Amino acid sequence: MSTVRYPLQLGDIARADFRTSLPADHENSRFQREWGFTFRYQPARLAISVSLSDPSTPTAHIEAYGKPIKGDTLFGQDESDLAAWIALIVEHAGVDDLSRREFQDLVAQHWSRGLEMLERKLDRTDEGIVAVVEKLLSTHP
């Protein structure tokens, strides 16, 4: 017997809780403090963006989850922002019929991997987060 799958809906994603691994959540909080971000979603968005720049699929196995961020906070309350994030993540996954749970898992993995990638980039420079972000923004594939 096959399971009926429902397509991702903007409202479902907006209301869903998103979490990354507990260690990555601690890193997210550290980056928030060190980089002077006001909100937890700011380093999370940056991390997810950095992870999406890597064409490989993130493979982090997450056993313990950190604090949640609602989808409309993590991705923005504007429907076009939310839709753009969903499209980027789904396109990156190469799967067009993700369940909400699968989507949440992908976000957790991208968030975790992105924080690791940012940490490595910061370790290789003395210029700080502003320089790292400027370099990320000016990089063309």
C-alpha cells in the first residue's frame, strides 16, 4: 500500500518548527553573539545560504535538536521570500515531492553544514565575518 504524499504548502512551512543539531544550535548562538546579530535566524539564514552554495547533498545525521525557529521567522513572513527559500532548497535536493518532515530535515542538515563551512572560512582569515560575507557575495560560480 502506497502512502499519499502532499506537496509542500507555504502555510505549512511558515508554521513549521525548524531546528538544527544541538551542537550546531550552540554554534548558531555563539555566532549570533560574536557577529552582533540581533536575531537567531540571521546566522541561520547565512549558514543555510552557504550550504546551498555547495552542490553536494548535506549528510549530517542529527540525533539531538536545538531550539526551534518558526518557518516564517527563519525564511521571512513575505510569501515571495518563503517561496524563494523553499524553491532553492527543493531544487538543491533534486526531489520535487518532499514531505514537510523531509524538508525540515534538509533545512536542519543545511543549517548544520553551513555553520561548519562558515567556521572553516573564518578560521582561514583574520578579517572577520564581514569580509567572509563580502567574499561569499562576490563569488561567482
